[in-house]
Amino acid sequence: MDDTSAPAANGRGDQDPPPPPPPRLPSQQPVATSPPVVVANRNNSETVMNNNKNGNPVASSAAAASPQRPHQEMVIGPTVQPPPPPIGPQQPQQQGGDFPQVNQEEQVGMANQPPAHVLQLWNEVAEGLSKHQTVVWTKAVDSLEAARNYLKDHPAPPAPKPPVDPNNPAIPPPNFVALASTLHSDGKPHNPARQFIDLYMIQILSILLEQQPMKIGQMEKDCVEKSIRCGLQIVKDDLEFVVRLDKKLFAECGEDDDSRIQTARLLSPCPTLEALSHVFSKKKVYYKSQRQWSNTPMGLPEVRSHMISVFRRIRGFAVLVKYLHVRAGSVDKFPGMELCKEIMGGVWESLPSGGSSGSSNNNNSSNNNNGGNTNGGNGGNQDQESSDSNTQSSKQAHIISESRAVASAIMKHILLLDEMTLKKMDTELLKSIRVQLHRLYNKLADAHVPTTKGEIMGGLAILNEFFLFWRSLSLKLITSASLPLKLFGWDNICELIVESSKLRPPPRAFRVSNAGTKFVNGLYEFDQKRVEGGYVRGGIELQYHRTVPDGEDGAPAEAAGKTLTLFRCTMRSQHKWWFLSIADIDQPGTDKDIDYYQHKSKRDEEALPSKSGWLTCRAGADPPPTLERVGMVVPKGEEENTLEHQLARWAIQNGVIELVLGSGIHREVVSRSTELIKFLAGMCAQDGDDESLESTMMSDDEENHG
């Protein structure tokens, strides 16, 4: 088409046509996109392949939106009104979103500017997104990679998106031009790559993740996953850039707290971090979608897991920790709570599974057993395997440490929020954040990873961090002036009581007495092989043992030296019963055991052996025994530092009961406080029973030694 016809096509035939643009330089010629060209759109119901019905290739998003194209070849997303004509004098512009022309003198003098075809690529992608919310598959990848490569040589801080005018929501796409062509108000040149990423990267990722993987080909899937990986790298690069700026700001400020607080207000946000809310979200169609008539997943959830691992491998979480900690408490600088939920979901996904130390220990023990019967060559193999195991443990320990740091920053931020901010926050959202944190710390507690110092990272002790946060948040809520926040705080206290009770350490021993079979009576102690760091490992069955001493009164000769076991067994009916037996060495928990007594436990009695209600088995004699709990399986000196004890001390030290009956007494608060009053009364009774049992146990031990 002749360039002089452009004004008429734009509806401006009554004006004098602008002078024709100067001829293109070779570097300004558009680069043809390699086929096939596919368009992704919001509706994701269909896509445009490389040729239309007439066999003509689709070369740009503008061509894809042409009304002459057959309707069945593409379904455009939500209808967007064309932007209004720009106000004021404008530079001449080519149709199809082309960039303004740069004369030859400017072109030669700008060695560091992006190539002209890259500028045109960004303009075409911007026009397709702004007008039709569509993006060509290959151009999505090419535009993001070109922007990232340019920013590596020309770094620039990320900038927030411009506010949208509610009276004119349609924003015309910007023109990405050469560096020296346009200037900011402060006289500094635009960075077109920075501008493109800030405006369009998140939109590109969002559109791609709404595609149904079962309806697209392998080339399109590759484009989606390459774009996501590139986006994650851009987020990591932006975080590193902002963290460097943070470090420089704090290095120049004073050491006093006021100076650091003032400096914290100058910190820059990282808007591209919002991309993680799309990449980490399980709700995206690309990761998970279901047929209406079946529960068969159609998405690719493994891609989400892989992308989370990619972000960790490029040290994205490590730099995110630094970014979060210095912004804790700042509403406008810290990520929103919805984004924090997705971040914690990604952190949880990347944590190692529980029992890591057990597998590594088993490997080490088997290697040691084989070592005595092998030559030096195999000894070298053992050293290599040991080194690999240590490396793997070191990586897992680093992941756990990094995950704790992310969770710690989010908890710190929530506790620093003022009451006005908490009042504006949806309590259901705050509850979901707390549930996510709880789930994350439960998985951290289940991880048992040995460190290079011989310590175990993980275990129940790590849960103290989360429960300390939970108690502090509850106190912050119940002491606020807002009644909804108070009631929400008391609901949290009721849940605290339940969860703290669930994590009560099991008894250190059980005293069995009054059994008709005399040698069954005695003290059954917890199996120490199931203890790590003084605490019981999670996910294991409780067992208590007693060895029958020689010459014990009432014990037959064949019972001397036998080990009696108090253990729980899952029956065919899936009920869990407790037994007092001599367990078979090779096949414990089977018919080969010699059972003396059993307890057919109900659902609420399955966790621990019951005090009474035992039945006599064939090998036993009436009457059945009674059981008493002795102590708790905790490190020495921590008997009164369980989560229940910590909660009781917290309530007493902070005068929580006094808050209920204070000047602002309210019947809803009083009704919610009854659970705490019952809990404190029960703790007093429990501590009294434990003291009497411990004194009885000590006196029995003294008699035995005598």
C-alpha cells in the first residue's frame, strides 16, 4: 500500500497528508517470524495456526485481528473498545502499531539502543494486548527474552503501572522507541525494555497460563513454559536490582532507629513480583482443569512444581527473603496477602519430604556393613556415596532454612501491621494466611535433615516459631478496639487450644498394674529408637517396652528375658486397638504374637492407651490391668515447656482472662472465653497428676535399688 493513503485509512482525509517517512535502514526492516505463528487469547477456546484458509501466513497480532479473517480461525477475548485518538500533536506513525521513525543521524549515534526489529516486536505485542488481549505464541517468548537480554546490559529499576483513569479505562499502547528519541521529565532517556516488562509481562504470563494444554500442540506448550521461565528470571533479576538499591540506601543512612525508619520509607517496590501470583497459582487452567463429567485432570500440575524448582535453583527465594525482611510492616512496599499465599504455596511445594534423614542413615549403615567385605575400590565407592549423601542433606538443610526465612518475614510483617490496616483486611484472608503458615511449619517439622554439625534440622521444636507468632497475633487481635477483630482473636485462641493439645508429647512411660498375669505388671518405657533431639519423630507408631527380669515374682521361667510390648495395631476393620503382648520378632502385629490383654479403642481413644476398659486375651488371666501415664517424651528440662504449657503461661502473663471481664465486657467475648477457662483448669489438674506420678515413680525406683 502507498504510504500516502494512510491518512484516509485513519479517517483523517480532510487533513493534509504528513510527509512520507524516510526510507528504512536495513536494521529497521521487520524480521519475519518463523512459522508457525499462533495466537493465544483469553477465551483459549481456539487458536490461529500458521496459515489462513487462503494459505496466507499470519504475521502479526494486527493481522490476526483483521475482520477479513474467517471467524472460526480465532476467538478473540473480551471485547475492548479502541483507544481514543491521542490528544495534541503526535509524530507520524505507521499502521499496525509500528514504532515512530528515527532518522539516520540518530540511528547511527545510538549504539546501545535496541535493534529496530526488537522495538517493532514490542510494539506489535503491545498493540495486540492493549486492543484484543491476545498475543502470538512465538512473539510472547521472543519479546520477553529480548527485554531481559537488553536489561542485562542496561539495568533499570522496575516501575509501578500507571494508575487507570476510571472514566477512560482504555489506555492506548505506548510506542517503544529508541533511547535518545524520547526523554523522561527529569531528562533521562526511557528504557524501552523496562517499559515493556513493567506494562505487559504479567499480562502475557496470565494469558498463557489460561490456555488448556490438551487443546494446544507441543510447540505452543514450549512457548508457554519458555515464557514462564523467562518471566521468573526477570523477577529474580528485578529483585536483585532492588535489593542492591536497598543496600545502598541503608549504607548511606545513620545507625539510629529513626534514620533507618525514614530510609525504609524510601525503599522501592518490585511490581514484577506480582508475576509469582500467576506462576505459583494452582488455579491456573494450564496447571489444573477438570472435565465437567469427570474428575480426570486435564492440566499439567507437574509444570507448576517444575517452575517453583526453577525459581529456587536460580536463587529467587534467597533474594526474595532479603527483599521481604526490610519491607516488613510497610503496607505499600510489602507484597499483598494474596501474593503471600501463593508464595507460601510455592515454598511448601519445594520442601523435601519427611524422613530424609532416615533414608540417608540407612544408606550409610548398609554401606558400613558391606565395607568389611570389600576391597579398596568399593571403599572409594562408599566414600563417593557418603559425599553425595552429605551434599544432598546440605541442599535440603538450605531449603529448610530458606523456607523458614520466607515464612518468618511474612509473620513479622503481619505482626507489625497497625490496627487500622487489620480492620481493612478481610479476616478470612488473614485466617487463610495463618492456615498456610501452619501447614508450612507442619511440613518443616516433619523434615528430618542432618546438618554438617551433626544436628537434626526439623522436628517438633521448629513448631514453636509458628505457635509464638499465633499467640502474638491472637493477643494483638483481642486487645484491639474493634469488636470484629476481638471476636476473631478469640476464635484463634479456641483453635490454639485444640492444636496445642493435638501436639502434646506422648507419655514417657506407662505403669501397668492389677493385671491377673503378674509379670505383665510393671513400667513400660517409650522406644528410644523413635526419638530425635528429645522429641518423638512425627508419623510413627507409638511403642512401649518392658523386659521381664530373671526371677521376677509370678513370672514363669520361660518369660524371663522376654520383652513385653504395649503397642497399637490396625485391624481389618480399620479400627486401631491396643495390645499388651510378646511381639513376634520377625512378624510383629500378626497372629504369631502372644497377646495377654487388648483394648478395643473407639475413635477418640486410639491416640494413646486408655487407663481402663481392657479385656483379657487367651494367654492372659483376669483381672485385666489398669494403666497410668508417666512423664512426657521431651528433652530434659523441657517438661513444662510444651505448647500447652506455653499457651497457659501466655494467658496468665498477659492477663487474658482479665481482658474478658474488663470495662469493655461483651457477651460474645465471654461466650468464646469459656474454652480458655476450661483449658487453664485442666492444665492445673494435669500438672498435679504428673507431679504425683513422678514422685511415685521415684520412690519405686529407690525401693528397687535398695
